[in-house]
Amino acid sequence: MTPEFSRNHFELLGLPVSYALDAAALERAYRDLQGRVHPDRFASASEAERRVAMQWAARANEAYRTLRNPVDRARYLLGLKGFDTGEESNTAMPPDFLLQQMEWREAVAQGRADRDEAALEGLRREIHAERGEMQSLLARALGGERNYDAGCSLVRKLRFLDKIEAEIDDALEAMAEGAHGHAMVKGRS
């Protein structure tokens, strides 16, 4: 069906082992591989062949999901290089980043308490800009600089930004639900 099952995600999709990936090339490679291994192509095959096709399709999906997300791609690439990002165990951060974390958390709490959608959206934009800067640093660290320790630190920081964004989303969603519920109650009176 297809070559060895033990290939890494990059090789599986026929892409260079690199943090810097062309999104269109990733999409094409995924669609090509899915076209070759999709279980529907093996509907009349033996049970064993269908099972293998399902495994390949699952591997293709996992590879695509991992490589499509910049933070997941960085973590995966670092793992291939023998580095553990330590997201669960290494919570050490530079003092300036820790201070920034506290300020962002306070801003989310304040925006939630004040039901200030504009403040939360502004905070989201700030975090989005910070994410872009960190991803640029990550591309350099994992590219030409080959500074994998810095890459690990940046992945941990980016995961924190993911958590802050989730908190912002939760706060905005709660406000939207509250406004919707309030409008429904008003409409009934």
C-alpha cells in the first residue's frame, strides 16, 4: 500500500523535516496521501487490507493535524531532535514573562468582571501579536540557529498564550450567553 509505517510525520507526507512549512504544500501532501490510503478505496479489499488502510488514514490525519498547528509542529520537531519541551514539568519562565502572565490574567479577570467585551477583544489582539513575535523567534530557533533549548522555552510560552486565549474565549462566551439569556427573559416579560 505505502512504504514503512514507522516514518515520521514529515517523511510520511513527503515534506522536509523543518519548522518552516509551506501550508499549501502541506495541504497538497495530505490530500495526496489521503487519496492513496483512504479506507473507501479499500472497501472491497480483505479485512486485513481494510484495517491497514484505516491505520494509514489515521496516521495521515494525525500527521496533518500535528504539522498544521505551529506549536504542535514545533513540539513534534523538537521531539524528533531528542528534546522534551517539558510543558507539564518545567514551569520555569523568565521573570518578565511571569510578570506579563500575571498582568494578562488580571486583565482577563477584570474584563470578565466588568463584562467589557472591548477590553477582552483588545487583549486578544495583544496576545495575537505576541504569538506572532514568538512564532517568528521559534522559526529562527528551530531553523538556522538550531537553538532547541530556546525552542522548548518558546513552545512553553506559546502554550501559555493558548491558555490565556481560552480564558478570553470563555469570558466572551459567558457574556454572549448572558446577553442572549437576558434578551430572552426581556422578550418574555
